[in-house]
Amino acid sequence: MLCFHGYGEEGGSFSFLENALGNHYTLLAPDMPLHGFTQWNEGLTLTPGQLVNWVQRLIQHAGFSDGDKISLLGFSMGGRICLQLAELMPGRVERLALVAPDGFHKNFWYRLSTQTTIGNRLFNYCMKQPAPVFSLMKLAGSAGVMNKSVLKIAHYYLEDGDERNLLYRRWTTMRQIKPSIEKIAGCINRHHIVTRLLFGRYDRVILSKRAQGLQRICPAWVQIHIIDAGHQLLKEKHAATIASLFFE
């Protein structure tokens, strides 16, 4: 099982699942580029091809062969990684488990800041001179355009200069990881990939309704589970629920 963590986290975020899944799977949980102990020397770009090569080397290094099936577990940003891998190497994927996953919604501001030259330059400037950003956030919060949960997360990562620099580098590096839900749906149906999605009912960052389209296209293989929780689902108290995504 390959486990991919969320933004600002590390592969160790999945360690609490060892008791629940360790007797059934070998868990490989790498640190993503610019996270944890991973040394990333490829510039501010992770291409889909680089991602696949990186994963294949990881699997081989762990002693598995090219023919071995894998399962994918992704949380938040890691969900987008898993969706991209399922699109690019569906024949290898036996099961796909996504926990509060990114990748289903095309956020306008993320696309502007990472997919366009002007937007990326403006993004870089704002990370160095954040005062206008805080003013806009305050205005958006007062107008109800940005909910309190998102505002809280934004302030956490923007108030510190080092975190702002990392935010720019991480977002920019991940800009080419853009899974196509339509293509993934085709892969799931053709390759019979068992897919389980877990969301928090009170999550205001990742909404479960964004994944309903995939379920409609792949009703035989995709199930959505919603529990009474917020966004941060990688907790010991949810270990049994997450583990159940691999056994039902």
C-alpha cells in the first residue's frame, strides 16, 4: 500500500494505521517533494511522468516486482496524487482509498496562481509582500465568501515567512499533477478498481459533494462514506474506519 500525505505533513502521518493494516499490507509512506526528509532537486516541477518513475523506484526498492498489484491511500493533497497515479497506471492499482481528497475540484485561485505565468508571478510577490493578501482575506471573511475553517488554515501558513516560501514552492511544484476525473472513471470501470472515499461531514475544506460525479459514473466500484468529523481524519480514533476501506 502506497500512502500519500496531505499538505505540510509527512509520511509518518500514517504510522497510526500500522496496527490496523500492518498484518495485511506493507505500508510505504514517502515524504512528498519539499516535505519531510525528501530531498527534491528537480526544480519547482513534479511532472506526472516523474511521479510514476518515483513510485516505481519506491516499489522496486521495497523489494516488490513490476507485476505486483498495489493499493493507494491518499489524504487531502495526497488524494490528488493517488488519483493521478490511478489515471496513469491503472493496471497496477487494485484498490483506491481516498480520505478527504483533493483533486475533484478545480479551484480558480489555485489554477490562476500556478497555471498561468502572470498569476504565478503575482503569487510569488504576494508571498513576499503578504499585507494585501491579509486585507483581502479579512474582507472575504467579513463578506462570508471565505469560511472560518479556510481562513484559519490560511492564516496558519501565511503568517510565517518561511511557511509562505514553502507554500509558493510546494504549490508551484505540484502544478502539473492534474488528474482527469473523466479518464479516471474510465480506468476504474475498465480495470475494476475498488474505490472508497471517506469524508468528514463538517469538513469545510474538502466537500464530499465534489466526488459524487465519480460515484455516478462508476456505481459498481465507487462508494462514498461520510463520518461525523472535520477535515483532519488522519487520527488514531479513525483508524478502524480508514482500515475498513480496504476490507469491505
